[in-house]
Amino acid sequence: MTSSAARSTAGAQRVKIVSRALAAFAHAGYHATPVAVVAEAAEVSTAYVFRLFPGKLGLFVATVDHCYDQVTAALVRGGEAAGPIAPEGVLAAMTAAYVDLIKDRNLIMFQVHAQSACDVPEIRDAVRRGMAKVINAVTRVSGAEPAAVQRFIAYGQLCHLVVQADLGAVDESWARTLSEGISH
């Protein structure tokens, strides 16, 4: 007799676990987040997480890949929705798409933690792979020159700082200097 409830596949469970891992790792980072916290958030056992991923490092790397896949997909959607316009306009549309994406603060908190854990070679490789994916997609979709793509990425990193430190709420000249014109 078969159950009428659809059984979850390992692939679907991996997706669910990685999705929940992003939020868990966003708050305490790679080094301070036990796999048990991720398992609890995903409503699975720690043993099951270890069955699907090659250890905590494998789980974190899969989460880095997932994070940059989300960023890339959002930028591509935003850029393609802009239509056939000059590269600057496409980059502006991509900025708007990214601003919308990072309304989920977990995403940028996770990116900061991933970058800070680049002392671990596998994580550094995953961050590099993710950045390569983002840069290649932004370049392809926008048609922008390398210097413009570099400024776009630098602007995004500054946006992270403005959002994370809530600089828009600081009414001082130094904070206005950093946050003026930054969409967040």
C-alpha cells in the first residue's frame, strides 16, 4: 500500500536544507554555526544532513553556491527586463533587482560571513566561483565594459555596508557621505 503523501526526495531535501542553512549561517557564520542548528531549522536530523552533505564544510559550500545562484538569477532577470537599452540603464535595472533581493537581510549577512571565511580554501573557491558567475552574467547581460562592471560590484559592496550598519539612520556627515545615493 502506498501512501498518498508524496515522499520527499533527497534532492528536494538538499534544496530545503541549503535554503534553511543560508539563514542559520547568516547569523553566526561558518565557524560558529553547528550543523544541528541547520538541521533543526530544516526540520531534519543532524545525521540526515550529514548523509546528504559531506560534512559541515560541504553544506556551507553548497550554501555559498546557492547564495550566488540567487544573486546571479536576480541580476539576470533585472537586466533582461530592462530591455534593449544602454549598459548603464541595464546596470541600473540590475541594481534595482539586487536591492529588492537583499530585502532579505539573511542574504547579505550570509555573503559577508562567506567572504570572512575565505581562509578556508574550499569556501574561498566557492566565493570565487560565485563571483565569477555574477561578473560573467552582469557583463553578458549588460554589455558593460569591465570598469563599469567593477564599479557596479563595488557599489554593491558599499550597499552591503550601508544596509548592515544601518547608515541611512545615522544623521551625521560621514554617514551621509557613504550612503548618499545608495539604494537600500
